[in-house]
Amino acid sequence: MPDPFDSDYVNLTSPAVAHYVVIPSDGADLPVRPGALYVNSAGTAVLQDKDGESVSYEVTAGAVLTLRPTRVLATGTTAQLVAWY
């Protein structure tokens, strides 16, 4: 399929070009650091930043989190998330 935007520069304000279902892990970083997270199902999301700081968020289905975590922890995470990048 032709993509007229294929040569455009992609940055944090651009629409996402790929996505993946997040599999929370206490020991492994996300395979690709996302530009944002989409909440598929409500619950708790425990997100870790690049400095290793973890914060727990209560999230609702349909929310878009404009955060760029390096890891989503399995311990405490009940929400289903999709990463956009």
C-alpha cells in the first residue's frame, strides 16, 4: 500500500506508526519505549521511568497516557495496556 507520509520525520507529536500489547514484567524493560500508552481495560498500571522510579496509576478504559515508561511492572498492574510508538 502506498504511504504518502513515509518520508515524513516521526517525532512525539506525530501519530503513532506502530503498536504492541504490553506484557508487564518486573525484570524486563519494554521492547520499544513507547510515545504513549492506551488503556484497553481499566485497572492499575505500575510504570517505571528511565531513572527506575515506579509510580502506580489508577486508569480507566480508553485513556491515553502521554508517558514514556521504560517498564510496566507485573506486580500491581491489573490494567491491559497497548504501547504506541
